Amino acid sequence: MGLLLTGISPRATRVLFDSEFHPSCLDASLKKETKKLRDLQDKKTINKRQWDLLFPRKPGVPDSNNFDVTLMITLLRNLANLSEPQKGYEQLPSPTETTPASDLARIKYYRNKLAHLNNSTIDNAIGRLGGPLMKQECDQLKTKIIDQTNKEIILEIKRSQNEIAELKHSLKTTKEELLTRIDEVPPKHIQGNLLCTYKFYI
């Protein structure tokens, strides 16, 4: 099940991303939105590694093939002219909502909920974003073991693993900062309530 998210969904997301930010214009599009991207970096929505991918040292240029799902969804969400899902990007859209933005929200949601994946829902979202060939790949994954020689899928899985590792590190750092702040605010029962109500999202 996780292979749909780590191996194929990044490529489906990239199909939409490249249609909104054509590879030949990506560099110019990002430079045009530098201020907005700086704001996202200040809010820690974009981390340093992702920033370096957006604005690599010359003569390098940004390439969506190097972007992870989180970064692509962040850019699509904040820079592209997409109608936001009815419930926003943090909640699972209703089954009848099948816009590109809602499919991005589905992929985002299920990447956070791997243990509760709904296979038919996620592969339909991939099919709508990436086309019938990617939908066919989803169907094939249900009936046979993935071919380990498929370098593109393996690369996406590795990239997703790195993305998850970065997320865990970010959550750990944020939690430590929160605990430090809470230690400065008595009484202890308030600290416990704050910890219970604090939530993290990708």
C-alpha cells in the first residue's frame, strides 16, 4: 500500500506540477515569487534543503524531478491558481470532490495516515492526476511484487524516505522548542493540557 504513496504518487503529483509550472519556465516562475517563498521559509513551511532545490547555486537551475511531494504540494497550494478543497488541505476531501487540489489533499492526507490507507481512493487520485498509465501501474501493484529494477520508482521511494526522516527531525526540534517554552510557564497542569492539544502537520 505504501508503494502507491512513495513510488507512484510523487510522479502523479509531478504531472500536475509540471502542467502548472512548465519545466522551461520553472526558474523564472520561482524567482517571480521569491518574496512569497521567503515568507514560507520564515514560517518553516519550506526547509533549507528544499530552498536549495528551489534556488540552486549557479549554473544550476531548479528541476521538479528533484522535488519531493511535500514541496510540490506546498508550491501548488501557495503559488498555483487552484481552487482550494472544500475542507482545506489538512482534511480528507469527500469522495464526490475530485478536483486536482482535492486529489493533492488526499495524497497529503494519506501520506500522514499510512496505517489507515484506503487503496482504491488513493490510486483513483493518482490516476486522475497522472493519467491512465499511472492508474494501470497502481492496479498492477495490487497483483504482483514490484520490480526492483524499476529505477524511477525506487528513486521516488528513497526520496520519500528522506522526506519522512526530515519531517521526524523537524517534529523533534519543534517538540523540544515547545517543551522549553512550557517549562517557563507554570503551573504544571497547564503544561500537560498544552502538550495534549498541540498537533503537527506536514
